[in-house]
Amino acid sequence: MEPLAVKIRPKSLKEFVGQEHLVGENKPLSIAIAQKHLFSFILWGPPGSGKTTLARIYAKSLAAELYELSAVSAGKADIRKIVGDTVGDKPKVLFLDEIHRFNKAQQDYLLPYVESGELTLIGATTENPSFEIISPLLSRCRVFVLNELSPEEMTQIIKNTGFKLDKKAADWLVAMANGDARQAILMLENTQELYGKITVETLKDTLQAKFLRYDKKGDEHYNTISAFIKSMRASQADAALYYLARMIDAGEDPKFIARRMVIFASEDIGLAHPTALVVANAAFRAVEIIGLPECAINLAHAVAYLAECKKDRGAYEAYFKAVEDVKEYGNLPVPLKIRNAPTKLMRELEYGKGYEKYSAEDLLPEKLKGKKYLKNPQAH
């Protein structure tokens, strides 16, 4: 059965949603398609942003013979077969998905066919083409950067599927899919198939169905490690040492205990005493080198130290506040001036323009300007 994403794939720019900077009126790809201009190009953008669809629309507009390959599985023999194929006067357009997965030798093999015009190449990649595509091949292709689809564009694509769902479910799906139209359509299709109706609850159930859950509740092993961590957190060294002894006596893996101590050093002590992480790591290393029974002494030393340290969860809490924004807003565009710009292509796109090393300017993405995750960072 044909997947829904294939069934509803736009056949023309009129049906296409998103990438207005490329396909809007008087924009590069819309002009190329209208004028039937034949040239090679690279589509660089996130998953589900329309790369394959644009390649097909472009090839159709030129009445070209379109060949589609994935660089994951294709090789020189596939290229050779396409070049040898007889299609009359039709131009040959090769859509090479994940072109960054073609190694240097494969790209070198492809190059002369692109140079001679025997093949018009459309490469699709989620990776920076400056790093992944050889310079001679890249120099013969234009690069078009696709953006992550906006919430409004995602909402329109969801409507285009024809599925019935309320605004709450649509908003949840838009946030979950994070600009990936293909993922949103697949979620809708699977949810409808599994539950017969689409709600926030059924969407969540569909998403979680692929994950295995491990219930640790009631397990003495985890009760004891929990008591151990909470005793250190409360600065009760005696209690922490007791639970350490209990775990060692029960045959607990000392590396498991040491790993939790390394985590604790950053989670609970953090900026109040940064060397706590050094001590915890030293204890872990001692466990690896010495082993039981003697390494219990090293663990006891570190446990007493960590328990007595002042506590500060600021860095830990700040990180998870940032995680909440990442989950809510997805991959917001990084300001151009702080993007890495080691290549000519990236400098032409104004990556790094205006960057100052010790700028006091807020460097968060536009939507998060002024946001503070870490309270009083200078206090430490």
C-alpha cells in the first residue's frame, strides 16, 4: 500500500508548502522551473523540508528523465547504468539523496558526467555541503538552503492530509514533528491506523509505542542507590557512608556507584565546588585500576568529600530549562554572526559576519533573546 506521504506529495509549486525564499514569486527555483533552466544544484536542509518533492517538480517541469538514487546504497555501477540508458532527446536528471554519503572516489567518478552535461545532478543533503562534497563537484552546482518548516506551514500540511483532528492535537503534532513534514504525516497515518481517531492522547500513545519502559519501582537495588544519593545531597556523610557499605556488602558493582557519584558532583554540587567533579572522576578511575575490596576505601573518601561539599544545582537546573525550550521550539536558527564560517560558500551566506569575540550582545536565537537559564552566574 502506497504511504500517505507519497499519495499527497505536491506535483507542482502551486501545491508546495514552504521555502518561499526559493519557490516564491521571482525566487531562484520558481524562475528556473518557469524558464526550464537546466543546471545542477544541491538542496541543503533538514529532514522533511521538501528536498525530494522539489527535485521531482523541477525534473517534471523540464520533461526530463528522472533517476532517483540513495547514496547510502548506490555506487559507480548505478551511475554507469544511468549514463548508458537510452531515453531519446530527454535530459537526464539524477536525484542523489544523502549525497554526503558518497565517498570521494564515488564523487570523482560522478564529476565528469556532471561537467559534460550528460547528467544534471540534484543532490540532497542534511549535512553542510562545504564539508561533505568535493570542491570540483560543488563548484559546478548551485547550493540552495532549505529552512525548517514553520508551525504555520506544518499546520497547512497537516490540513492537506485530510485527517480530522482538533486544534489541540494539531498543535501538539506540530511541536512534536519539529518542522519535519514527513514525520508529521507518518504519525497521522499510524495513529489513524492504530486507534481510528486522532487526539493528543492517541498521538502520544503512537509515539511511545516504540519505546520499551523499564519499571524500577520497588527494586531494592534502586531504593538503596536513591537513599545513597539523597544522603549526600542532604550533606549527611554518615548516612551516605552507611548506604555505600550496604551496597558494597551486597555485591553491587563499584563502577555503578562511582558513575552515580560523578553525576552527583555536577548535578548537586556543580558551581559551588567545581573540583568535586575532579574528585569524583578520580574515584571512578581508582575503582577501575584497583578494584574491590580496596577501592571501597577510595569510594568512602570521595563519598565523605561530596557529602561535605556545599551544594548548588544551578547549572543542572539551567540546562534542563534550556532543554524545555529546545523541546518546545525545536532547532531555532542560530544567529548568522556566530555560525561557523570556514568555507567560501558559508561566508557568502554571511555566516560569521559581524562576529566579535567578547561581545556583550545576546547570542541566543531571536525567539529566546533575553532568556536567563543560569541565575547569578557571577556569584560562583
